[in-house]
Amino acid sequence: MKKILLFLLAFCLVLAASCAEAPKEYIAQITAMDTTASIKVYDAKYSSVADECAELLIKLEAELSVTLTGSRVYHLNKNGSVPVTEHLKALVSISNSVSSATNGAFNPCIYPLVKLWGFTVNGENNVPSDEAIREALIGVTTSQLSLDGNNALISNGGQVDFGGIAKGYAADLIRDNLKAAGVEAALVDLGGNIQTVGTKEDGKLWNIAVNNPNGDGYVCILSVGETAVVTSGADSRYFIGNDGNRYHHIIDPKTGYPADSGLLSVTVVCENAAIADALATACFVLGVDDSLAVLEKFDAEAVFVSKDTVSFTKGLENKFTLDKTVEGEYKTVIID
Ligand code: AMP
Ligand code: MG
């Protein structure tokens, strides 16, 4: 009898072990580009690709960071020119194309103003004098970023800051790497920059929540296929000045002050993540009306959140669901 019981116990253990499922998902996490990034693959056999993508963020940061001594951008800002890499070259040309399409609302040469307001890695936030802003503005508006053969150039002692586009660019590369390795479902989160890859295992759409910039929780859910969903908001980085006013990190290159278009956040949905990132920053500066033609030009859609209204472009009509917790808090408008 004892032998039979032992045999049954052993049998059950073997059965339990064979039934235990291999882990299905894997998340690679890393702190890079001033954010905590996560790359989640829905099949753990792709864990090493996810890890490699996380490492890629460190490499990109070393190349593109404005503050890391020795980065390409650091040298560009110091010397006015630097030999390009594939990534720097791509960023110069995408930045310039979004800059000209947005009439300069996205300006990659914004760094003197970003520095002045203290929105750098170790910067101290303070409200600059009008005179200091005027001076920095001259540098921002007169400098031009360009490519000359294998060099990136910045004129007039200007200074580049790719903070408004680099995470999006990284998301494009990560998506391409994951897909090239055969990944069929992944969710990449680079702090406000979401990139989906494929569809979820059951073929369902991804539900991406958009933060409520007016408070806690979410303002809406966007149900999307493979795309970038990028949010720029007044709530992600800001300080309260001695005057009691709130100052956030997206600067209007026309005034030198934090953008004041009446928006609290803009979320852009676009196939190209670098474009989505740059457009989110630019649309936040431009406001709803001036953003629409630009979004159309880049085949992008957007959700705009202000104090009391959530408006979204027509292409999101079947993808948008207002979060129940904010019903009554916001008027919802579809922009036709
Ligand atoms: P994002 O969160 O993508 O909107 O990027 C904000 C960051 O982009 C800031 O922290 C600055 O580094 C930079 N930035 C601020 N204003 C602008 C602007 N008007 N155009 C381009 N980059 C900007
Ligand atoms: Mg951006």
C-alpha cells in the first residue's frame, strides 16, 4: 500500500511539473533617456531580443544626450559640427522636416531656452528674466541645424536638444528590431512614448490609456493596432515659480516661455514614432486649430486635452473611449 501511495505521489509531481506553463511574457526594463523604459514581449522566447533593445537605449543615449560629456550632440553643441552617425543623420532630417511643417513650433535648436528654464538633467528650475529670455531666443531663432556630407552642423553658436524626439526615434528602432527577430506581439513603453508591435496573442487590439493631465487616472482609452501613441503634457515636467505660477517644460520657440495654447496634453497616434513624438511636442505648442493641417500632412491623429474638453480627430472615432471616471469632467468633441 505504502509503495502504491509513493508511486501515486511521484506520478502527481511529474504531472504537475509537466503542466506548469513556461513563462509567457518577458519584460526588459532599463533606466535610460531620462525615463524608465520597458519592453514587454508576449513570448518569453524573445527575451534576449528584448534585452538587446533595452541596451540599444543606452547606446542611443550615449550618442544623443545633450548633457552626457562625449556624446555626439555634446560635441555638436560645443564645436558647431560633428561627424554624423546613421542615427544622428536621421534625427537631423526628421527634426528639420517637422520643424518646417510646424512653422518652427518644433525646434531642435531649443536648448538655450531649455537650459535657461532649468529643464536639463541636473538643471535648477527658475523663472528667467525677460531680458535673459530675449537673449536666448535670439540664439534659438537664428541658429540652423543642417547636414553637410558626413557632418552635422549648427550655425551661430546654436545648441541642439533632441529631448522632444529621441524617445520616439528609439521606439521606431526597437519596433524594427523586434519585428526583424520575429516578435509578433510586444508593448514598448518609453515613458509617455508607447509603441505597440503586432496585435495581442488573440489578435485583439491594444488598449492604450491616456493619462488624465487634470488629475489622477486616465482620460481615455485608445484601441489601436501596431502604432506609436505619444503624449506630450504639461503634467510630465514642471515647477511652481516664486510667483505661484506653474511652468512646464515645453517651450514655445516664438515667445521663449512655456507654451500657452490652452492645452494640458496632446497625444499623437502615428505609424512613425519619431514623427509622433515631434508632432506631440509641436501640437502642444500650436494648439488644436493650428495642429490639424500638420497632423493631416503626416497622416497622424491626435487627442487634445484642455481643462474641460477632450477633442480628438475623426480618424480616432472608433478607437476612442472616454474613461468612466472622468465622465462629466470633460466635454467630448470630435474634430471633423
Ligand atoms: P516631449 O516630452 O516629447 O514633448 O519633449 C519635451 C522636451 O523637448 C523638453 O524637455 C525639451 O528638451 C524639448 N523641447 C521643449 N520645447 C521644445 C520645442 N518647442 N521643440 C522641440 N523640442 C522642445
Ligand atoms: Mg515629443
